[in-house]
Amino acid sequence: MPFSAAPFTESLVIFLREGAEAMLIIAALWVVLVNMRAPAAAYRALMAGAGIGLATSVVAGLALARWLAGAEETAELVEGVTLLLAAGVLLFVSSWLLGQREAGRWKAQLQDRARRAFSGRGMAALFTVGFLAIFREGAETVLFLFAMLAGQAAAWPAVAGGGALAAVILLAAFIAVRHFGLRLPMRAFFTITAWSLLALAVIYAGRGVHELQEAGWIGETALAGLPKVKALGLYPYLETLLAQGVTLVTGLLLNMRITHADRAGAEAAE
């Protein structure tokens, strides 16, 4: 089966983005527990919550796949709606990431959540935070994975490869955070990931509208001379290009607003 670079790259970016926040929350909790000389039961509660959150995400993904397998007559409609939903989520995740670029702010938020969780509700809170940190990101990942595989089921080995590489990177980052605290180049990571997610949102918007066209829900206004590049969500139709244009402009405006607010805050602090 030929290797496809585009699904591999999309998968890598999505898994890194979705896994990074969960990894940082778990790692921050771990660091705080170490500093507080917490008992072994606290670590077990945290990791049990994370493990069950991961298992629940997998079950949800399998249930979704099973349901979709039985809805072949509406597959294109479901794929189109899922792609557009994923594009919308990616737009706002992209701008949110840009607002979280300052390592000091990120570290303070994570450690504050960790301290409040441990001191306020004890072991149950640690379990809950571990569960929600993983399950929330896992639920989003299920959505994005389905969007990535929409109409291209043969790409699953490339998607799995991207996910495996992301898992290795996140595991290394988790070990680094545990040993060195949150001393990672978070600003660069968030900035690069934010703009990568905006690019994916534009791709998904084009693919989503095209799937709805194939389902007969949206008309087709052909544009002669334009190429078809499925990996980029580019199709020779006015409707797909409009969707991508609106997505791109919306994402740029959201990201520019966040960037401007950061600059204004930095100037006010000087």
C-alpha cells in the first residue's frame, strides 16, 4: 500500500496538538505532586484517570466507526458535515493556541489547576482531572481522525504512522517536563501548531463542501482551468473555493486579533 505524506503530516499535527495539552496537564500535576511530596496513591489516582480517559476515547472512536459503517447511504453527507465541523473547531483552537504562547502564563495556569485539584478534592479530583484531560482531547481527536479519513480510508497506515510518531514525541516531552519542569519552547510550539491548524482548517473546509456536493446537498459551479488537489482540499468549483476563502479570512482575523492583543499587553507591561 503506497505511503501518503499528506495524511501522515495531518495526523502528526493533530496528535501533537491534541496530545500536547493533555500531556502538559498530566506532567504539571506530576511535578506539583513531587514538590508536595504526595503519597503514591496520588500518582495512582492521576494515572488511573488518564488511563480510563484514554480507554473511553478509544471506545467512543470504535463506536463512531461502527455507526458510520452502517450508514453507507449517508456516508458522504456525514463526512462533509464532520469535515466542516472539524474545520470550525480547528479555527478556534488555532487562535486559542496563539493566546497561550507565553510559557510563564501557561505554567502558572497549569500549576494553579494542579494545586487546586490536589488540595481541594484530594484523590477524586486528581482522578477526574486526569480523566478529563485525556478524554476531552481524545474526543476531539476522534472527530479529527474521521475528518482525515473521510473519503480516503486507504490512508489509515499513514495516519497511524503520524500518530505513532506524535506519541513518541509527546512521551519524550512528558519525560522532559517531569525532570526539568515546564522548560520547553512552548511559544514556538504553540505558534507553529496554531498556523498549521489554520492550514488544516482551510483544507477541511474545501473537502467538506466537496463531500456535500457529491451528496447532492450543494450545487457545483465548475471553474475551468483550476486543478484538483485533494491533499489540499482544492477542487475546481466556486463553492469549495468560497468555503476555503471564508475559512482562511476568518482564521487570519481571529489570529491577528489574538496577536494584536498580545502585543498590546506586552507594551502595557513595559
